[in-house]
Amino acid sequence: MTRLRTAILISGRGSNMDALIAASKDPSFPADIALVLSNRPDAPGLAKAKAAGVATAAVDHKIYAGREEFERSLQIALETYRIEFICLAGFMRLFTPWFIKQWRGRMLNIHPALLPAYRGLDTHERALADGVKIHGATVHFVVPEMDEGPIVAQVAVPVLDDDTPETLAARVLAQEHVVYPMALRLVASGALRIEGNRVLGALAPHETALIVPDAAAAPRRIS
Ligand code: GRF
């Protein structure tokens, strides 16, 4: 089996990165994490990736005159490692249309909300302020508009009476670590197709729609 050479782009702690690397250790996983790339040389996730035996690189956005110059360096790093696919995992830079065009249909992001609700930042605070009862996370293809693009998979969790933004974030994050590898597995295996704004072709609803009804439930493991 040829595995899809995948880069994970991070800016911070990289817990989703950890989950993707862990999933890729299974030889039957259809993506190989060939590079972890950060725009912050001090991102804690870089050390974790190295410890896991994954190649790392940093392209410090601060030293570039503009976004395009920064992205051209990113692109060179990605080409150097013969990267075919990108997973954004807490990568805190917006891309220009040029970069997104290079990777259209070949770049996923995870967002900590049930899109199209709560695009942007502070999703957990805003969900609590609105009094919603269900919250979650979304894995989607990246398009030029921020936090838009065809949705691959979503996970839903309950919002509890005594939740704070931190407890809610932790409940969602535990499920991000389940849904992101699931989504990458499906995409990298070639099972899915994009039709307009929809991603179709999953064999069963539980492959793309995770519902975790019990707040105490252990995260569902991918096989
Ligand atoms: C996650 O909440 C993810 O949904 C968002 O950024 C955060 C990254 O966390 N895009 P981590 O670095 O993966 O721990």
C-alpha cells in the first residue's frame, strides 16, 4: 500500500498532531506523517514530533516581509519532503488564495465547533454564552474563506450546566483526537468524493458523524 505523504502544520501544543501521528503508526493507516511544520520555532509540538521520530521544520513567519513570501518558503519545505497532503492542526496563520489553490482538495483543517456555527476564535466561550446544548468539532477541506469548505466529519458532545469554557474545550478536544484521524483515514484511503460543498462516499454514518451522548464516555477509538 502506498501511503499518502502528509504534513501536519502546527503553531502550538500539537495534541491533534499527536493523535494523527499515533494513528499513522498503524501500518494499515493510509497516510504517513512525513513532516511536522510550524510557523513558530518554539512550538511545543515540534519537540513532541521529533520524539515520535517524525521529521520537523520551522518556517518563522516573522522574518518574512509578507504572507506570500512566507508561504513560498512553506511551499519549498513541503516540496522538499515530497508532501502530497496537509493537515492543519492548530495552525494559527491565514493563507492567501495562492497557497490554498496549490492545496485545494488536499488540505484538511480541524475547527473546534460544529460548523457552520461558531467560525473564528473563542468557540467554546461563545457556545456557552448562547446556551447551546450540543457543541463539537468539525474536520473540513480548506477553501479561501476562513472555517468554510466541504465537511468531512463532525463530532458532537453535550454542553453541561456546570461547564466552563475550559471544561467544554477539554470535552471537545478529547473527541477531536478521535475524529481527525478518522477523517484523515477516510480521505487518504480515497473513499470519499467532493460534490459541491458536500463530501460523500462514507460507508456508514458513524464514519463521519460521531455523537458522544454521555459526557463521561470514553473517546471512541478508531480501529
Ligand atoms: C484545537 O482546538 C483545534 O480544533 C484548533 O486549534 C486547537 C489546536 O490544539 N484548530 P492542538 O495544538 O492540536 O492541541
